Amino acid sequence: METALAKTPQKRQVLFLAILMLLWEAGSDSIRYSIPEETESGSFVANLAKDLGLRVGELATRGARIHYKGNKQLLELDVETGNLLLYEKLDREVLCGVTDPCILYFQLLLENPVQFFQADLQLTDINDHSPEFLDKEMLLKIPESVQPGTVFPLKIAQDFDIGGNTVQNYTISPNSHFHVVTHNRGDGRKYPELMLDKSLDREEQSELSLTLTALDGGDPPRSGTTAVRIEVVDINDNAPAFLQSLYEVQVPENSPPNSLVVVVSAQDLDAGTYGNVRYTLFQGNQVIQPFVVDEITGEIHLKKALDFEATRYYNVEIAGTDGGGLSGKCTVAIEVVDVNDNAPELTMSTLSSTTPENSPETVVAVFSVSDPDSGDNGRMVCSIQNDLPFLLKPTFKNFYTLVTEKPLDRESQAEYNITITVTDLGTPRLKTQHNITVTVSDVNDNAPAFSQTTYTLRVRENNSPALHIGMVVALASVSSLFLFSVLVFVAVRLCRRSRAASAGRCSGPEGHFPGHLVDVSGAGTLSQSYQYEGIGKEMEENATFRNSFGFN
Ligand SMILES: *[C@@H]1O[C@H](CO)[C@@H](O)[C@H](O)[C@H]1NC(C)=O
Ligand SMILES: *[C@@H]1O[C@H](CO)[C@@H](O)[C@H](O)[C@H]1NC(C)=O
Ligand SMILES: *[C@@H]1O[C@H](CO)[C@@H](O)[C@H](O)[C@H]1NC(C)=O
């Protein structure tokens, strides 16, 4: 054919092609053939001679040729039989892309005589492509506060096929939070949207990995998948919660400053700064509070020292606050444990540093003891030396009296050093000592004693007084007191003897001396009767003499 045309003059050929193009465009009655894409080359499409009503062999004799739009050969014409065969395998997606329908135009030219026939070949789509996602993974960041019913658009999958062979439906792997809705947005394409069915909780599940599947409408359908990773974004929906609402601790009062008392701990399920807990004293850092809390670690240390005797219990409230301002609270109950850190104290109420001899059960001192510690640490025992004639008598509460155990005798011991020891029962035992010195004051408990029970004295009457005196001096070898008594005795005798004649004054008692001891001086000085038989009785009476102590 080409060679035949080549033989014709140049001018004629140009004219011919112009007419051909015109007729091609204007052609209305055309023969249409349809085959599925991807049909094997050489496949029978139609018998053209039969379809055009031509005799067998006419195509050959009339010089039949096929012209293709775009000059790409699609078919092969067997001019002897009139059969139209597929020249090569045709890919609809390559030839037409998204154009639908995919029609390939061609023309049958008969040269002798000239005649044109319009024809076209429609390629029908087969499902030879699968849906395909451009990204292997999609990442969605969804705050945990998002309400159910909220939708999140997803990227679509591509499918080069057309019509029903393109993507028709999207599905997501089974999960309890989402489902996928497939939308048809007017251009025929389907769009997937992820819809939240159930609230997310980052603290329960911080991430979800789902599989999105795109299904086309082929038979059988083809599919493509992609991963959908959902990161649940934290919101500050959790307040710090202490592991214990009450911490109970015991701290010895002698714990050194900075001692660790207890460690409190709060948890916050939120992430990042929303989950970062800082610890503070709930009531602020009061000056009176003897504790400090470490903001980061929650360690509570001793600040200012404890004193059991001053404060026995502390209730410290600790707040834990996260970076979003939510807070929780706990109480630390601190019991201060007593330590035997106080020695007993002795307070002297009354003290008589002198006590008269011969007096039984005389109160020497009254005192009280105290110990601010508690329990055994504050329980006390009081003692004095064993070898002393004194007794400690508990009175009421912690009062004691120190009394003489028996009458004291100045003449055997005139002074006692008494150590009062107060010991508590704590561990270690602490004690206090108080020394007092008691002097025994003298009482006139020793009567003058004659060396002989009877003195025989012969005095001649009418003697001079000087002689009598000389005799008396010789006898009075016992004591000066005795001498004095004798002098008084003699003086009284002389006075009485001369009374009738002179009627002089005499201060002595009338008649005999009284038969008992007499307080002459007013200071306890006694005279002794010359009647020796009477001495024992007089001494007994003397023992009733008492001084009184001024104590309360
Ligand atoms: C899409 O897929 C889901 C799940 O397989 C199915 O329930 C639904 O009917 C399908 N929709 C269409 C339009 O095919
Ligand atoms: C009492 O103590 C004083 C002073 O220590 C001492 O001089 C005196 O001898 C002591 N008296 C007795 C009886 O131990
Ligand atoms: C009390 O007396 C005892 C015994 O003499 C002595 O060891 C002690 O040091 C004295 N205590 C005081 C506080 O004077």
C-alpha cells in the first residue's frame, strides 16, 4: 500500500490525506469492536469483510488499508479472509489512563475505488491492578480527651483500574476504639475516615497499631493495606496520688538534725511534665515546722531538733503537684519517741541544817523530785546512804521528807553529810545528787554527875563561914557546876540561919530545893538536885524538852 501511494504524484497524495482526515473526523456511522484489555496478541477481533458486506477477496483487490489515530498499530488485517486480529496485547491503563471508556479509533481505506469505513476498538477494563497506598504507614496523633464520634480523615489508596475495579471499600483491623467509614465524594472515588467509637486513655493504651485495607470491586476483589499508627496524646487528666494517704512514723527525740524521717511517694499516670510530681509542705514552709520535704524525692528530713517534752506528735501534710497544676495530698503522722535525756531534778522546799539531838523523827528536809521524761525514763527512785540514822519518807506525789530515824546524840556524832541520790529508771539511768550537811545541836542532856553517892560532912556548930567554904572546895572535885550548887546550898543555909536575927533578903526558895530539874537560865541549862535518889525521874522529864522545826 505504502509503495502504491509512493508511486502516485506528490500533489495527489497530500490532497488524499486531507480528505481522509476530514472524513475521519466527520464520520458518524462507525463499526465498534470491544475487547478486554490485556487480550493476547493475534486474538480474533472480528471479520471486517463480513461486517462491511464485502465479498471475500474484495479487500485484497481493492487495496484495503487500516489507518490508526496516532499511527500506533493495534490490529492486523488479513486481506484474504477479512479477519481482524489483535496486533499486540493492549493495556488499557497505558493507552487511556483514567479516560473511560477507552476507545481506540481506526479507519479502513479502500483505494480502488476509494472508500472509507470508520471503526473503533473499545478496550474494556479488567481488574489487573490492586489498590495501593503511597505510604507504608500513616501516623495519627489523637489527644486522649477527644470525644467519641469524632472523625479523622485517612489517606486514600490508588487503583489504576476504573469503574468497579477501583477501590470500593475501606476496612480497618478489628479494635475496640475505631471503625472506618467509606465516603463517596462525588468524583466517584471513595475516601476513608476513621471514627472514634470509644474514648481513648493514654494511661491505659498509649498507642494503637491498626491495618487499613482498601478493597476494589473486582471479582475477585483485590486489596492493598497500610499501617495506621495512632499515638494517644496525653492530657493532664490524672492528679498525683500518694501510695499511702497516711504515713505513720516514730522518731526518737534525740535524732540529729537532717535525719531521714520518711519518704513519701505519689504517682501520676500522665506523661512528661503532667506526670512530674513535686512535693511540698501543704501548709507552706512554716518556721515552727521541724521538717523539710525534698521537692523531687519526697524525702522528709528533720530540720530544727525534736523535744519529746515539748511536742509529742506532729501531723505534717504533704502536697504532690504535677506540672499541670493538679495535686494530691497525704498526711505524715510523726510520733516523737522519748529518750532518757533528762536527769531527775531535786527541789529543796525546806531544809534545817541543824537538828537537835535526842529528838526522834525530826524532819530535817522536805523536797520534791521531778523528771520530764516519760515512762521509765521519768520514773525515779530516791535514796540516801545506808549507814545514816536518817530515813527518806515519800509523802504525796513526788515529795519526800528526810527525817531522823532515831534520836541523835551530838556527843557521839555532831555532823552528818547526807547525799540524796535521785535516779531514774531509763536507759541509761540518769541521776542527780544533792548533798546536805546536818549538824546536831546540843541539848542539855548530860546532868552533872557526883563521883560518890554520899558525902559525910561533919561541921561543928558556931564555925566561921570561911571554914565551911574550905571544906566545900575540898569536896567539889567533880565539876564547877557542882561547886556552884554547893555554894548556893551553903549560902542558903547561912541565909536561913541568920534570918531570925537580921531578917535579910534571900532569893532562894523557901524550905527544901524542889525535887525536879529547873530551867534556870531559860536556855535549857539545868541544875541538879542534891537528892540523888531523884535523878532518874528528873532526867525523864528533861527528855520531853523539844524544839520545834519551822517547816510546812
Ligand atoms: C465495606 O466493608 C465492610 C466490612 O467488610 C462491609 O460491612 C460493607 O458492607 C462494605 N461496604 C461496601 C460498600 O461494600
Ligand atoms: C562533811 O563534809 C565536809 C566537807 O566535805 C567535811 O569537812 C566533813 O568532815 C564531813 N563530815 C563528816 C561527818 O563526814
Ligand atoms: C556529795 O558528796 C559525795 C560524797 O562526799 C561526793 O562524792 C559528791 O561529789 C558530792 N556531790 C556534790 C554535788 O557536791
